[in-house]
Amino acid sequence: MTLTKHLFTISASMALFTSFAVALPSDPVFMGPGSCSSSNCHGDIKPRNSSNVLQNEYTTWSKHDRHSKAYLTLLNQDSKTIASNLGITDASKAPLCLSCHATYVEEASQKGERFRLEDGVACESCHGAANGWLKTHAEIGSTHADNVKNGLTDLVPLDARASLCLSCHTVDHHCL
């Protein structure tokens, strides 16, 4: 793929992202990845065949996915240098940095009991505030459409998924 074609693809994806609307409950609350970590939910140590999801997603994220350590990178010397070059005193507190390196939630009233900024880019960074769909998404008879209606971000469409990823992972990102 040529550089021009690649940049066009990124630009087109970013345009899709800006028009991508996420249904949120009227009072979104981010519950934190600890809310998904039970071995009966997504915290099993190995995949299960009895479910339409693997049920080891939390374990895989926390042990193997660099997104779980994204906040911690804001504390290293490279991040301090980048922040200084951007006129930012502390990258670990700056919304510009936190918007990609954590599940950034500005309002205290939208942070659930288990929410921790230090968890990095966690479940709700991509799936949206869980308070509207956390309990109902595992109910017998619950459908993906029901979960989306309750506030789950629909990442089934490839363009929606790519747009979400590209909102942080772009070549010409504002931090570089």
C-alpha cells in the first residue's frame, strides 16, 4: 500500500469515527475492569467452550495486553520528555495524555467504586460505560442489540472498531 493510499485510509477512518455515535445511558458510570474480573465472568484463566465469549478476556488483558499498562507509560522518562515538549507538567494527569492512555473519565460522579485510572486502557475504554449493560449482558436471552441499546458500544462493524482504534493509534497523532 502506498503512503498516500495509507494516509487516505486513515483519514477516511477518522472521518467515520467523528460521525460514529455511541448510545450511552443518561447517567453513564464507568465500573472499572475489576467489575469484569470474576472467574464466572471474564476472569477465567483459560477459555471456555460453553459460552459465546471466551470468558478469559480480563485475564488475557491484565497479563498479556499492553493496553493494561498504558497508564504506567505516562510515568516513564520518555513520556515526561514528550509532556515537557508539549508544555504539560504531568502526563499522568493531563487529559490530552489520559484520553489515550487510560479510560479517561473527567466527572467523579461517573466513576464507579472499582474504577481506577491506573488500570490503563480497559474494557470500558472500548465497550463504553458499563453501568447500563453490565448486569444484563450476561442474562439468558440477552442479545447484542439489547446490550447496545443499554449502552454497550457496538464494535461489530469493522469501520466502528477501526475508527475507535485509530482515535489513539494514528501516525500523525497530536502527541508525537
